[in-house]
Amino acid sequence: MDGGQAVRSMVVYMLRVEGFDVREASGAPEVERHLDSGFTPNILISCESLDSVGVSSLKSLKAHPAMKMVPVLLLADKGELARQMEWKDAGVTCWLTWPVTPERFIEMVRMVMFDEAR
């Protein structure tokens, strides 16, 4: 299991324990397949340091009609924080420094989803 898969598995587990319906994607093309099948997520969570979606791909995903209003939560290593403006320009709603406690992660997911729903 690579680092990206390990993080994704942990994030999926935390979300499912909290009762969220989760669709996994290993990268932007897989996210696009979900979107093209008619699925509209409530939130997109990505891990920049492991480049599961990546900033360049995020711009094209945010252009998809199903993604226009979907908030994006990015998990990033402290060393990646210098890229905050790049993330914001790509459509990232907020970011958390990885590793993060499960409680803080779920709190941020709920906060981002609630704020975007207003």
C-alpha cells in the first residue's frame, strides 16, 4: 500500500464511521468518471502532498458543472503550506496540515460542508 492509499483508507474510514457516504478516487480521471455518471459530491477531499488530485487537475474538476458549488478540503504537509495561494486559485476551500486528529478532521469536514450550504 503506498502512502496515498494509506491516507485515503484512513480518511475513508473516519468519514464512514461518522456516517458519510464515501466515493473513492485515486486521481482526477476517476473523480471525473464519478461526476460524468451523475454523482455530485457534497465535498471533495484531496491530499496535495501525495498528489491524489493535484492543483492543476483541480482547476479542470472545478470547471465541471457538478463541481461548481462543491467545497474542496485539502490535506497537506507543513512543507507544502507555501502553496496556499496556488490552492486558493485552483478552488480549494480550506486546508488542514497532515497529520491531523480524527476529531479535527471530521470537525473541519462538517464546518466546510455547513458553511458552503448557506
